[in-house]
Amino acid sequence: MYPSTAPNPQRWQQQDVDVLEQTVEVEEHDLVVFNDEVNTFDHVINTLIDVCEHTSEQAEQCTIIIHFKGKCSVKKGAFDELAPMRNAICGRGISAEVL
């Protein structure tokens, strides 16, 4: 005898779901770091790890892009979230802007 493959009727019961009636749109900005001839790869990597909470792999990849492309968007988010990060990066001698 084979087990029954019929769906369990209890499994397919309708459930009440909460629906969000209002959405909040937040304008998303980019935190862009620019290349220079002063800072070392290690300094930029460590800054991205400390300030932006990147993993070491993320920070290294961003740093390589910064070096070869001249800039890289290292974080996206609301302006109020990114502005303090921009200030912290600039405070370490690295050029950055929130765009």
C-alpha cells in the first residue's frame, strides 16, 4: 500500500494576514568615497570596516574599485544615516560625499 498523496486539508487553511496600510518613502542616497594619492589601501580598508561596518571582503573590494575607477559608492541609505559616516571618513583624511 502506498501512502496517500492527497493534500492535508488543514495545511491549506486560509490565514489572516496584517497588511501595512501606509508606506513611508525615504529618499536613498549614496556614500561615495573618492580615490587619492595619499591614503594606503590598508587605511581605506580599515576605515570602511570601522565606519561603515563592512566585512573585510567588502572593504577590500570597494577599495580596489576606488583605486581603479576613482570612486565607489560604499553605502546606500538615508541622508541622516550616511552624513555621520561621511564625517567620520573625512575625519580620517579620506575624501567622501553623500550624493
